[in-house]
Amino acid sequence: MTRRIAELLRAGQPDETVTIQGWVRTKREQKGFSFIEVNDGSSMAGLQVVINQDVPDYETSLKRISTGASVEVSGVLVPSPGKGQRIELKASTLTVYGEADPETYPLQKKRHSFEFLRDIGHLRSRTNTLSAVFRVRNACAAAIHQFFQERGFLWVHTPVITSSDCEGAGEMFAVTSLNLKQVPLNEQKEIDYTQDFFGKPAYLTVSGQLEAEIMAMAFSNVYTFGPTFRAENSNTSRHLAEFWMVEPEMAFCDLDGDMDLAEAFLKYIFSYVMEHCPEDMEFFNARIDDSVLATAENIINNQFERITYTKAIELLEKADKKFEYPVEWGLDLQSEHERYLAEDLFKKPTIVTDYPTQIKAFYMRLSDDEKTVRAMDILAPKIGEIIGGSQREERLDVLERRIVEQGLDPATYWWYLDLRRYGTVPHAGFGLGFERLVQFMTGMANIRDVIPFPRTPQNVEF
């Protein structure tokens, strides 16, 4: 049976007969024998294979092997005399599945720029850095599900196609079956959506929150984990058009409970990744950002700071630092403000609560002063906001007023209002941008390098 290289490096014993499959990273030829390093993606390190002339078709197979070639090797594990490796594989049979022309294979050099690798997205996952990123990404996903499942949350699959703009920003991808070369118009010379597939405008979702609230009103604690979309024409290192969101929603929960869960959630994920991907995290610390391990320890071992938005503004106004964007009560915090609070002032994750009403969404619970809402953002060193959440407005009359104040049509949210008519309860939730989490954890500078196939303006290659 084929064995994974990660498992062999961890627990393989001399004299075991094993078979491995993978791709060749390096080849060194000596007189009468050769060394190849084979990697199957299960670990940072590959397994060294010793091939001597006794292997059938030795000369022919060796000529076909170069960096990038795919192989299957069977043989016996033996102690390795080389430094930094416990065992190696002495080959008895070797099969070359696919060659990689050394003249054209683009991953010949040891180091490539990330910009170059984005242009060969079909091959970049074979590099040390990107393979480490995607192993950590996988561990993060596993930790997320384990965290919520251990606490009795129900995983719900919210729709990708929706008619609701949860964020209210209007930056949504339209979904249509209409012939764009001959769009039907109504009497007002507007698009006649009655002839479209859904009979009205439809979009790719920017959030599963509203639908998660529906499910929370039946199952108490639920979470979503799926793709979301935003048609923001931005080419920065922080934006993607398609990204994944994690959004728990809890019935019978207030803002304090929301913050407690979010803090425990981040600590859990970081602890899980440190336990399951130690080599990858050490690689990032050595090659990408030398504060990666310290950041993880900071998250895991420190209680998060909690301050109100009003207090945050006071601290920013007193800061001995010149900001590019103005600091004023009523204005949203910019990334530079968020990073100053978490990175320079408190030097640990910081939760800011009770934001001004006018800069937050209609569904956030209005405070008694009617100037602020029961919202919270978790700010992380080096990245700024990583989680945003709130206690939701459960009072029907207040919610109706807030919808109108924000220029939205209450009729569009009839079902959302119904949740307040029939058995309303205090409830709360938050959203975590999954790619931003992976970026924060690994120290990668560009968010396009923490998702396998980034979707950005003018880029939809695969």
C-alpha cells in the first residue's frame, strides 16, 4: 500500500517495505547510484531515495527523471547517514509516470518571486512556500469545523445566489440568464427582470449572515463556512473578488458572549495549527516573517484587550504618531488606526466595541443612547481587523426604523422582519475572512498567495 511521506518521516522504521508516489524535487547522480528527493505534498520535507544499478531499467529511468517528474518508488527504509534526516528509502523498483522537460519546466530555480508564481498558478503549489500555505489553510479549516462541532453548532450551507445585499455596499456580482446581446426592456426602458431566470435581480452573495440568522432561530447555534463574492475593483494586496467567510450565529446571545466566543475561536485555531503544522510555521518564521511564531504565541497566551470605539478615538487623538487619515468621532477606523491600537499601543489583539450608528449596518442592535450600536471588531497586529461582529437588532420596531433610515426597502427584508415577529430572541454573531486569517497566521504579504486560485480584477484564468 502506498504510504504518505509525512507519515514515514514521522513514524517510518528501518526494514519496513514501503511504496511512495510523488514529484521529484532534486536529483544527484553518483557513479553507480543516484539520489532523488521525492515530495508528495504531505510535508515540507521530502524523502531521500537511493537508487542503485540493481534497480530494473536503471539507466533508462534515470534519464527520464528531472525536477518536476512524477514517480513511484518501492523499497526498504534504511537509516540515513546524512545530517538532518533519520531514514531514507533504498529503491527496489522505480516507475516514472510523467517527465518534466528541464528546458521548459518553470520551477527549476530554488527561489521565484510570488508575482512570477501567480502567473503559473497551475504549478505554484509545488513550491515550498505555497505548499506550506495550503497545508496551514487546510489545518485552519479543520480547526474551524472542530471548534464549532465540539460546541454543538450546526453547519449550515447558505445560498451562493441571493437577492439581498447584506453589507449594503452595492458591490455585488449580478447573476442572470438574460441574453446580454439583446437585454429585454420594460416600458420604463429599464431591464425587464420578469424575463430573467429568478424573475427579479439576483447576485452572488457577499455574506451568509442573514440566512444564518434564519437557521439560528431554529437551531440556536449555527455557522456558515463558504465562498462569498464582492465586485470591488481593487488590486491591492488585501482584496479578493472571491473569498471564504466563516460566520457563526448564536441565539440567546449578547455582545459579551459574542466577544468571548470570537476570542476563544482564534486561540483554538492558532493552537491547532501550531500543533499540526509545526514545520510549516517554522518555515514561515524563518523565510517569510520572523515574527510568525511570536504572533501565534501572543494570540494563544494573552487575553485580548477590550475597549470602546469612543475610548479608541481618545487614544488615537493622544497618539504620538501622524496618521494619514483623520481621527474623529463618527469616522470609521482605518487600517493604520487599527494596527496602531493592536500593534503599537496594546501589543496584542484588541476588541473595539460600540461603534457610531451611522458607520455600521442596519441589523446591529441600537444602544440605549441611540448614538452607537452593539458592534465589535477584533483588531490584530500587522493586519488590522480580522473579525467583525455584533449583537443583532431583535426589536421589530427598531429594526424597521433602521432599515428605512439607511434607505433600504423594508419589503425586501419581509422575511428578516418576520423573525422578529415570531419568537424573537437576543442573538449575535461575527464574520471571519478566512484568507485574512491564513495571511495573518503565515505572514504572507499578499492575500492572493493564500488562496489556491485568486479571483481579482482581470484575473480568472482557471
